[in-house]
Amino acid sequence: MHDLPTLLSQLVAIDSINPDLVPGGAGEGAIAQCIAEWSRQAGLDVQIVEPVAGRPSVIAIARGSGGGQTLLLNAHTDTVGVAGMTDPLTPRIVGDRLYGRGAYDMKAGLAAVMVATAAARERGLRGDVIMTAVSDEENASIGTTAVLEQVRADAAIVTEPTALDLCVAHKGFVWLTAETQGRAAHGSLPHLGIDAIAKMGPVLTHLAQLDRDLRAAPSHPLLGSGSIHASLIKGGQEWSSYPDRCTLNIERRTVPGENAALVEEQVRACLAQIAAADPEFQATLELGLVREPFTIAAEHPLVQLLLRQISAAGHEPTLTGGTGWMDAALISDAGIPTVVFGPGGEGAHATEEWADLPSTARCAAVLLAVAEEFCA
């Protein structure tokens, strides 16, 4: 296989900070260009998908001879910011660790996908192996959304870091905005004013109770329960006025079996209980971004194939669930059976981040072995 530490170092050295997270961030243009050129040199068919200017994703295909199944390997190219880090884009190898922003989340998984796809081209497989190096996973996933309009596959592996275990479920989330209405008045005229901020107090109390109720009744064997919390609150305009409105941003994390309709119903029920006890209470609720949870059955042939090949590579894997949301849900929702499997390390979004080089090499070997069996 190709020199993984060198490739990973090249990827880490490229600034690919998501500009929707950090204003002025470099975006994925430079790293997409690097991946595309590397893939062409490896003999892969390359396509650039760029639904938003400056935010490209790369599709690189190891074409099979025909008649076999297609395997999709997905990894994201964007990173979070580098505040508080020292030389974040200078890759540094210490023992078996490679340090730098994005090394763990998730350029190690990306490097493993690249070398496995290039190696698959040389194996004479009947089916295609498709690599998608996608933009914007850390924000709105415009990359995976766009490439799914271009490719189809019979199975997919997302190489987010799992320390060589197999992630078969992860949580989703629902964002909502609640707004309480008050009545503006001078602070010296309490008989005329209604304090919209104070009216938000019972909402916070009810959400806290809902969160306790959710976590007291876990419903998923790997993920436990959903949760809900207040994320942002804003209200008022000056010291000496009663505020006429207060806005609360709410996040509800979901597990398989929960959806946006259920979440909205739960929060509206909280608002209705408050209104029943307070005739002056008025509030609206607006549904925002929704990302569905992901799951695949442990008995699914793709899961069993991965378990077998990971074991053959010398690691006894466990089935795990991820608390954070991943592009796996989008791929699964497109009708493609999907699992999450990647290398190890530490420091996602932290000021010290590193990828484990031996597990990155083993990850690439497993991906290739899976492709050889699945696409034969």
C-alpha cells in the first residue's frame, strides 16, 4: 500500500477549516485539489462535486470489470478551528502518533480510504469501489448530500474514528426555537408590562424535567436515551424596560425510534401545560434543522462481513453506538446499508489531537479486505 504516514501528514498540513464554523476558514478547496490529483495519479476516475463555490467534494472510483457489487467509502475533509493550538497544521510524529488538527477527526480515516481505494483498483474486482471525500460534515453536510445525488452503492463504510470497533448506531438531533411574548413597558410601570424573559422560566423548568424523564427511560441498547437542553437564550433590549419577547434555542438529541414529530409534540405539550396554569403565557414554537438517528441491525450481512475482517486483521471488535451525529445517517437514509468503522486516536475538536498510525494502517487493510470480498 501507499505510505500512509506521509499521506496523512500531507493531508493534515492542508488548512481545511470549515468556514461556516470559523469565519474566514480556508474551506475544502485545497484539500480537494490534493485528493483529486493523488487519485488521478493512482489511476482512479475522478469527479469534483461543488454545490457551493469553494466547498468541493471529490468522488474517486476504482472501476471494476462489471457485474459486482459497489462499495462506497466515505470520509470528510473539513475540520473545526484551531484556537488554542500550537502549530496545528504542522504534522508531528511521536512514536505511533501523528499530531495535528484533523489527524483524528478525520484525516486518518480519509487517508485509509484513499489507499484502500487505490489498492482495490489493482485487485481486478468486478464491482466498483467509490471513495467520497466530502466537505462540510462538521456543519450542514452539503458534501455528502451532493455526492449522494451522483453515486449509488450496495453498501457503505464511513471511516469516522472508532478505534477499529464497529459503530452500528448513532444519535440524531432536532433543533427548535421557542419564543415567549410579553408586553413592553417602562420598568417603573409594572402594571403595564409583561416580562417575556420571566415567562421563559417555566419553559426552562419543564424542559429540565423532560430531560430527566427521557434519561430515566433509556430505549436503545447502545445509545441509551435521548436528551434535551437549552442551547441559547436571548431577550430584552435595555435595563429599564420590560422585554416584549424572549427567544430560546433548544436541542433535542434523538435515538432510533424517535423523530421530529415526536420531539415537537413533547415540547408543545410542555408549553400547553404552562399556558393552562398561566393565562398570560403566550409562546410560539418553530422546528429547525433535523438530523435523523442512524442504526443498522447487528445481523446485517455488512456488519457480519466487517466483524469477520476486523477479527482477521488482529482486532476483536465490539459493536458500539456514537453519541454524535455523522454522515452515516444521510447515506443510510438514501437506502444504502451503512456502518461506521475507522482508526483510533484522541482529541476531536480539542487543542491536542492525534491519530494512531498502526490502527490507521490496519483500518486501510480491513477496508481493502472488505472490498475484495464484497466487490469480487
